[in-house]
Amino acid sequence: MIEFKKVTKIYSDQTYAARDLSLLIRPGEFVSIVGQSGTGKTTLAKMVIAEEHPTRGQVVVGGWDITNIKPADVPVLRRQVGVVFQDFKLLPKKTVYENIKFALEVCGVEQRKIDAIVPQVLKVVGLEEKRDKFPHQLSGGQQQRVAIGRALVHRPKVLLADEPTGSLDTINATEIIELLLKINTLGTTVMLVTHNKEIVDRLRRRVVAIDDGVIISDQQSGKYNL
Amino acid sequence: MLVTIIRTSHFAFQHFWRNLWISAITIFILTLTLFIVSLVGSLNLLAGQAIKAVEDKVDIDLYFKQGTDEADILKAKVYVESLPEVSKVRYISRDEALESFTATHTDDPDIQAALAELDSNPLPASLSVQANELNQYQAIITQFESSEYDTLVEDKNFSDHQAVIDRLSGLTKRIYQGGLIISFIFVFISVVMMYNTIRVAIYSHREELGIMKLVGATDWFIRAPFIIESVLYALLSSILAMSILSVIAFSAAPYVNAFFTGYDFSLDLFFVTNFWIIALGQFLISLILAVGSSMLSIGRYLKV
Ligand SMILES: Nc1ncnc2c1ncn2[C@@H]1O[C@H](COP(=O)(O)OP(=O)(O)O)[C@@H](O)[C@H]1O
Ligand SMILES: [Mg+2]
């Protein structure tokens, strides 16, 4: 589903964020990418949504080589890859419902479809009761669930979560991870970037550890051991 | 497609309201610019009309000797008309000359009394000759003097308004140059203003814009609200400028028309007949200014 082929990423200031890195994530997998801060995890995520481009090598998403993707095709790619971040990136003046709706509106989706999709998504993330609340009226975990809901509106093949639990307490973090697992069982490939040892250890899923732009371990049913 | 137009317009209106102060100032500056450009245009038009009015007054009068046959005068008329430099020849018979003389001096009792005492008409018949171009009068006179008809003529009168025309042309040119400079300054100010207004709009919507990019909105959808916003500015400012211009045109009309009495020019009529052309011109100018500068701003600050 996602394939990095000998990817090297050098930022303009000569920082290496990936060094000849190869990684294959199969459809339906739930993969955790772990590693210390500044090792290149976010850069990998950014290359998947074509926010950054590899300096050398190739990136393939869903069989589509996006290494030299045309700017006009980037929106097409982004509707196939949902993303969530540590900061939830919600619009503070919009309600839960409106925040999710926004993602469909700006993609030119018809009102009729929006009215059908948003309630479904709210159900998946368990926020039907909170639909008219504003972000500041929600807990961090609930806000992150709104963001996940928004990432799901286009029924993406891949959900990319970059430190989604980074600013949450253990209980909320656990809830979010359970939600990601549920989404994974519904058929979406999940790429989770995280620091949280506890979570990774409990997941018993594939773990890829990165250090200084290089994969240092890749284990099925792995543990967080750096 | 329709959905996109409605939604992007909706966003454009939101931008407009959220930064209402900046929107208002932008419209004010655009309106001022349009107004100044139109004012310079109007002054030019009026000066042009004034020159034309004076040019119309320039002519050569050929006064025929008393007792010249009307048939000979008409032959002379045909000859003058055949000269390539001549645009118009008018024959004024002795009776007509007397009539208009009496009419123009109707308020002067001395002249009226003097005319009443004469039993015969003292005024000569004449031809009034107009050239195509101002500088052709001398050539017409020279040619006429070498013709057989010159002997019929007692007196020639070339009413030269060249000095007035030169002064007017000089004035027009100065108005034009000054106006051009002022217009350029205001055009520059409104471009800078517009550029910054869109920049502020982009800045104040950076969160939304970031999310739009992440969830897969197209470049067009992201940019369109800002373009529509600038079209809105263009529309509102040209309506405002046109309203101000209407008020001024109609209140100045009596004075301007009084100045052009006797000539075929009326400011209010001119304004009414050309209303839509002027309005469209204003809208186009502001559209180019507003959309052009917002495109520059979008290109610079809205990375998609
Ligand atoms: N836009 C950028 N320009 C230059 N260097 C960058 C940029 N983004 C990230 N880096 C550098 O690349 C390295 C990897 O960063 P990142 O992918 O964010 O790591 P992580 O997500 O693992 O913390 C770091 O050294 C970081 O400073
Ligand atoms: Mg990171």
C-alpha cells in the first residue's frame, strides 16, 4: 500500500532525514513507526502525502508512483490518504459537525452526500452526542477523534497518524489507539508514528524503528526497544 | 461546478466580513482611484470639447462688393468648395446678414435707430469658409487670391483664434500630464492596498487553508475565494465611484453647459448617453487592478 524504495531525503540545509531507506507497508497492515525525535519519522509521513519529495529513490502509494507527482494530482492523493497530527488542527469556531463537514465542502462534495457521510463518520469515531460542541468544549481525546473523523470522510485507503497521542494522557491515548485499531479492522491501512512505548508494546503489531533516517529494526508483533 | 461556485463565493463573503475594516478601506482606496481616473478623463474630454468649440469659430469671411450678382457669388462658392482644404462654405446673403445683425444688436437702441434711418441694406453678402485643419487657412486665402473671383471681393476677414487654441492646448496637455501622474500614483496605491488586503485575508485564514490542503481541496478551490473577494471589491468600488461621478456630473452640468452655450455639448446628456460605457470602463479598470494585484498576492503568499 505504501512503499519507500531506497529513499534519501536531504533538506535544503543538508540535513539528512532519510538515508537510502526502503520500507513496504502492505494493504490492511497496522504499522507503528518509532524512533527518537528528529530521526525522520515525520518526513516519511510528509512524503506519503507529497508535502515533501524524496531527494533520491521512489515513493509509491496504492500502486501510484508519487515521486514526481504533478501538483494538480496532489489533491487526488490526499483524498486517498487521511492524516492526523499531534495538534488536532481543528477550526475553533466550527462545531464538531462543521469541522468534519468542512473537509467535504472544500472538496466540492454535494450537500446530499455530505449529509449522509458526516453522521456515519461521527458514529465511527463515537461522537454522535457531541456533534454540536465546539473544540474547546471537548477533551483532548475527543478533539483527536474529531480530527480522525475528518481524515476518514473520503474513505481513504491509508490513515496516517503522526504522534496522535502526543498531547494526550494515558486514558485518552488508549482510546485513540483503540479507535485506530477499529478503523484498521474496517479495512484501512494504518501508519502510526509514535513515541509512546506503553502503547506500542501493548499493540502487538508490526513496529519499525528508525534512527537518523535509517531503519534499525523491523519486527512483526514487535516491541518498542531503542 | 455550481456547488464550487456557491461555496467559494460564500467563503469570499466570509473573508469580506471578517476583515470588514480592511475591506472598507480597500474599497475606499479603489473608489478614490477610479474617481480620480474618471475626473482626469472628464477634464480631458471637456478641454477637448472647448478646443473644438473654439476651432469651430475659426473661419474666413469673404465680403463681396456691393452690387455683385448673386449668381457670381454662387459660382465663387462652388470654386471655394472645390478646394481640397475646404470643409464647409456658407453663403450669407445681404438679407440674412442684416437679419442676424439686427438680431444680435436687438438690445442696442442706438444701432436699432441707425438701422431704421437707412433705407437700403448696408451689409455685404459674404461666404464663410471653414478648413479641414487649422493650418490650412493661409493656403485657402492664397489660392483664392490667385483666382478670378478675388476681384469680386472687397474685404477678407480671417478671424484667427490660434492664440486661444494654443493656450487651450497647452492647458489640456498640462491637465493630461498632471492627471496621468496623479492617476498613476493612485493606481499604485490601490495595487499595494489590494495586494496587502489579500495578504491579510490569506494570513487570517491560514488555519483553514492548511486544512483545505491536507484534506485534498484543489488549488482552484483554495484560490477562488480570494479572487472572488477581489471581484467583489471591484464591483462595489465601481458602483460607488459611478454614484459619486453621477452626482458631480449632474450638479456641474448647468455650469459646464452654460460655458458651451451655442455648441453641441451638454454634460448631463453626454453622461446619460455614455453611462453604461463609463460604468463598464470603471468596472474593467477596477477589475484589472483588484484581480491583478490579488493574483500577485496569492502567487506570493498562498503556497498550494
Ligand atoms: N523543512 C525542513 N528543513 C530542514 N530540515 C528539516 C525540515 N523538516 C525536518 N527537518 C530536519 O530533518 C530531520 C528529521 O525531522 P523529522 O522528520 O521531523 O523527525 P521526527 O518526526 O522523527 O522528529 C530533523 O533533523 C529535522 O530538524
Ligand atoms: Mg515528528
